[in-house]
Amino acid sequence: MDASAFHLSRLTDRSQRRNYPAFGSVWFFALACLMTQAIGCTRSTDFPSRPITIICPWSAGGGTDRVARQMAAELEAELAVPVNVINATGGGGVTGHTRGAQARGDGYTLSMITVELSMLHWRGLTNLTHRDFAPLHLLNRDAAALFVRGDSPYQSLDDLRAAIAQSPKKLKASGTAYGGIWHIAVAGWLDSQSLAADDATWISINGAGPSIQELLAGGVDFICCSLPEADAVVAGGQVRCLGVMAENRINGFEQVPTFTEQGHPWSIAGWRGLAAPPDTPNDRLELLGKAIDKITRGGSFKDFMASSGFDMSLENADQFAVTLERQDELFGTILNKPAFQSVSGEQFGPMMFPIMIAVGIAIVFGIVVRDELSNHRDRHQDSESKESLSLGRSLGVMFALAFYWFASEPLGFILSALFMLVGLLLLFKVPRVTAFLVAIATSVVTYQVFAILLRVPLPRGLLEW
């Protein structure tokens, strides 16, 4: 070999080494990423071995949220795993309850179900019922009560009733979402007073906490919620309670008169309890039930409920199941009365918005495909391949999103994200080695940040990661 040929060979070798990294180093880096991922993610046959989530269908700051967060803290200490509360609000309780019912039945997702579960399907909002849950424990019941601002001109129930009767639909009220338990409580009271159930205009707000803020801001004239939910603002004098919808005065709130005492015979209450998806294994339901039962009998939870004014109405899983059946029958009777049709009926069924979203996606996809085909016909032959590639990439992105949607639960976050990212990067002509490295690093870092550091539940799949 002459000198020039030898020199050219060495230049070629150097160029190749610059453009293509050593495969040993590449795969060593990939293996290191996977080993890093394995930290804290080893599969365990013990239950529970990873964070538990409690889904709360209502906003932060309300009674349901407060009970859920106290129970989460107690469960975390009892089970020795992190327990997180997620506020899944919207749809008058449909969003949170549906998310809880459709969660994976592995015992790692629980729901703080509320009385609205017995009402939603009677209102035509969803097909979801209490039979879509495995009940664990009833925690409390709280009677409804009416509140006005401290400077309100309404000093009694009679004053408020007279104002509503004099100017129907003028006064604004809130306390929860439209058609929720506190809305039904107000509608029932008006009906019992020979007024139309909708003579007070209901402002839909997801929970008592934000409703109280709206009352203080002057956005509504009165609200309905439980006594414990408004205890702090009542004690501070910003809000006054006109009465509680119960047969007898409530322990801890003996100064608040009942509706019956004031000549308004009407009572109704809300309830809260824990439940799991219906396909949760019995041994895990039993373990969770025993843990919750131990917590509710302990001093810490009792002290919290007593100091907050929440009424403890404890029932185990079997008793709670009977209560759920009775509540379903009760609200079926109430909400089917003619007087309640104006506050319980819905113009659109539960599939209205999913159908609208699906139709919108189809329209957008159709427009994209039409434009791509139009460009493909109009441009010259030498650009046809680019247009075809653009269309293929558009379809590839949609396929990747669909893949993750269906594969994340059975495969887990890591594998599904890895496959999706590798496919997308290769689709966009990223070199293979780089595509694999970026996909592995991205999935590992994302999992570590969200699942480990921020304790956000991610799909774990059959391999538990």
C-alpha cells in the first residue's frame, strides 16, 4: 500500500470513528440508564409496595377534600407507603367518580365516594352507579345547612324565604355543582315551602370551599353546605348560619337551630366513604378494610373529625353496601318527582362531550389529510416524496399517541414510553443509536421525576415499571 492510500485509509477510519460512536460505550450508557430506572422499582409480591392514590371528586378545601387528606395521612402511617390525594373535579362529580371506578383494580387507587354517586345516573349524567365500586368503609354523614354573609339582611329562614318568594330567580345560591347534594337540599327546602324548586338561581361551583369564597366576595346571596365546611368563617363572623337541615341539633354546633324548630320541616344529609374499583382482589380489599377500620377507631382520626365538626358515621364494607343500595333507591324516588325535574334533568347525556371530542378529532384529521393530498397533487414530481413523508409522519404521530393510550396500562409507563419515543424518533430520521439513547434517557428521567420524586402515580404494567 502506498503512502497516499495508507493516509486515505486512516482518514476514513477517523471519520467513521467520529460519526459512529463505539457501540460498547453506547450500550453501556443504555444499560446504566436501565439500572438507574430499576432503583425503587423492583417488583414485589407484597401489598402495598408502592404509592396509593385517593381520588377526591371535589375541590381542595371542601369537606370531602379535608376528610380525604386526613385519611391519606393516616393510611400512609398505617401501611408504610406514600398515599396521595388527587382532586379530579368536574361534571358535578362525574369526573372523579368515573376515574375511580375505571382505575386499575390493583388496590393502589381508592376513591372518596360521596352522596352524588347515588344521584348522577338518575340525572342522566352517567351510567355509573354504586355497583361500579367495591365499598370499603363509610366515614361520615353531615346534614345540610344554609349560610349568609355576616352583613346579610336575612336574619332568619323566614326572611330568606320571603325574599325568594317576592323575587323568584333573583337571589343566587351555591355550595356545589349543579344538581349536587347541596343543590338538591335547597331545591327540596323550597319545594317544602310551596315554592318552585328553582326559584333561587343556582350557581354551579365544584365544592364548598370555593363556594364560601364566592359568598364572601358577594357573588352569591347564600350557600348550602355542611356545618364543618363553613366552621372557620362562621367562627370568624364573616358568615352566619340560618339553620341546619336535621331532625336534632348537631353535636358541636348546638347554637345552630334546626329547620324544624323554625317551622320549616325539611332534612337531608350528605355522606362520604372510601371505595375501590370493583375488580380489586378480595385479599387486598380485606387488608385495606382492616387498615381503615383500625384508623377510624384510633384517637388521631377521631380527634380530627371531632375538632373539625364532622359527624362520624362508621360502617364496614358489608354495611356500607346496604347503605349504598338504600341511598340509590331514595334519590331515585326524590329526583323523579316533578318538582325536581328542573334541577335534576340534563339536556345532554353522558356521552355528549366524548362524542363531540371524537367528532372534532375526526374533522381536524380529515382537514389535515385533505390538505396533504391537495399539496401532493399540486406540487411537482420531485417534491411528491416529501409530501408523502409529511403525511406519513402525521399519521405516525397519531398512531404513537393511540399506542400509548392503549399500551400504557398493560405494559407500564417505561416500556410504552420507550417504544413510542423510539418509533417517533426513527420516523423523523433520527439515527438509530441516538434514538435509542434519547428514548431510554427520557423515559427514565420522566419516571424518576414524576413517579419517585413528585410521587405522581404512573402506569406500572405487568413488570411493575
